Amino acid sequence: MIEYTAIIRDTAKKLLKDGKVDVFIGYKKGTVPMMNEPVVISDPEKVDTLHWDSLCGLNLCNYLTKRKDKIGIIANGCNSRNIVTHILENQISREQLYIVGIPCTGVIDHRAVLRAVGNKEVLDVQEQGDKFTVSGNGFSETFDKAKFLRTNCAVCTHRNPVIYDEMVASPVKEQEGVDPFEDVKKIEAMDPEKKWGFFTKMIERCLRCYACRNSCPLCYCPTCFVDESKPQWVGKSIDPTDTMTFHIMRAYHCAGRCTDCGACERVCPVGIPMRQFTKKLNKDALEYFSWEAGLNPDARPPLDVYKPDDYNDFVK
Ligand code: SF4
Ligand code: SF4
Ligand code: SF4
């Protein structure tokens, strides 16, 4: 990944120096290992802060909403699809953007790494092709990256960016023969009582910290429904009813828009797999409307189109 980092830095420097962009949005190394952070660079002399490796797991599109300047940004498959969604929803215009495409081979699940090393303190992570080495005081272990991918990346079928102005490397081969919805199907097969029990248990540790909401580029409403007080749509406690209401409403707000980027799960401090909600809606959008979010900047999403000749009677 060193070579991607060098290309990203060179590209950002040129774009900033030539005045093609006012800022460049990418990642920098985190202050602790495995926690790379988004960074916005405006000085061409500071591009050496930029970094890319398989631990860049937050969604940079989150930093585009309503910006008015010219922006350079790196984008892999899922981030580029969120950029398309942003363009479709008039949150940014394509003309403002210079997109540097990253062919993606997946993001490493930092929690799985910590489990694998017995929760010892990790001081360094080095990638070597399809392997990575994790080290700390008195230990050093090498793992296969493929076995440590985040669950969304393990079944991702859109690893290459769908829009870009230039690529840092040739596209990677897309994964074939994976079923992105295997887990959803298992839940769908449960009877209603078991299903309710599954979701109730899943969210019982939720703190209502809203990190999942804040990390998601789809959640850009000036006032989120959870923060409204007149009317108050949902209580603010961690009572199971309030918490479930928050999760179900947030998921519905992402219907037909979620790109399964996994940022929401990555930032959750207690490890709640809340993509189980959005993935069900992604599956429904695909099955009922042949729709996957953010693939085509020229196609309107199913929830904002009306066709008088719609085959569903209820529309008429
Ligand atoms: S979901 Fe796909 S494009 Fe996004 S980080 Fe994972 S593998 Fe890459
Ligand atoms: S709901 Fe989660 S997985 Fe979907 S786009 Fe938002 S952050 Fe990404
Ligand atoms: S990030 Fe996790 S704990 Fe925080 S509100 Fe979301 S699900 Fe709950």
C-alpha cells in the first residue's frame, strides 16, 4: 500500500499547487495503530500527512456535505457510491469534485485483530501484500488479510470506484460467487418472536452515543429526528423501546441509500452490528426495485421516482 500512499500524495500536491482543488480529503495515520483518521489538506506542502492502507475504514463522503469549494477526494468502491448518492441528493455537485479512485481490497477489522492477539496492546501494524504483521511488547504475529476483513468487505461486490477522474492503480477483480445477504436470509427465516428477540438482544448494549449516525454520510439532516424536541419523535433514554425506535427509524432513513460501507459499525464503541438493519433494506431494494445505491449518477433512487405506469397498483 506504500505505492498508493506515494501516488495519492503526488496527486494531491499537484492538484493543490495547480489550483484545481482548494482542499484534498484523504486519510492520515491515526494517533493509535489501526485507527486511521480522515484529514483535510489545503497546503500542498503538507501532503505527506496523507496515508493509505487497509485500515482506512471511515467514509470520507461524510466530509463533503454542502461544501462550496473545489475538493479533491480519494474514493474506493463504497465511498464513491456515497459520493454518487450525495450528488443525486444535491449535497455536492460533480463539477466541484476531483475524485482519485482507489481499487480496494477490503478493510481490516481491527476488533478481529485485537481478539486474535488476546487483546494485547498493538503498537504497530505493517502490511505486506495480502498479509499483515501486528506487533507490540513481546509479540509479533503475521496474519492473512483475507481472514480479517470486515464483514461488509468480505462480501463486497463493488470494490472499484464507480466514478473517478483518475485511478491510483488498475481496477481490482471484483469478488464473484459471494452472497452479500446470507446473514439477512437467516434472520428472515426466523419466526417473528425469535426475530424480535434477535434484534432486541442485538441492541441491548447501545449507549445512544450516535457515533453510528455521525459517521454515516447519509445522515446529514440539519436536525436529526432524535434531536427534535417539538415534536419529540423518540425518547432520549436507553429504554429498549426508545433505542429500538432510534435504530429502526435510522435504518429506514437509509433505505435505498446505504452502500454498506461499514463506517457505522466501525465506530460503534460497543460493537453493535447495526448493519443487520440496513442490509435487510438493501436486500429489499435490490429484490423489489433492482436497485443498489450509488451505482449510477444518472438514475433516480426508487424512493424518489413516480411512474404513472408503475406495475404496483397501490401507486395509482
Ligand atoms: S465495502 Fe468494498 S469498497 Fe468498501 S472498503 Fe470494503 S471492500 Fe472496499
Ligand atoms: S448506514 Fe452504515 S453502512 Fe450504510 S452508508 Fe451509512 S455508515 Fe455506511
Ligand atoms: S454507535 Fe453503537 S452505541 Fe452508539 S448509538 Fe450507534 S449503535 Fe448505539
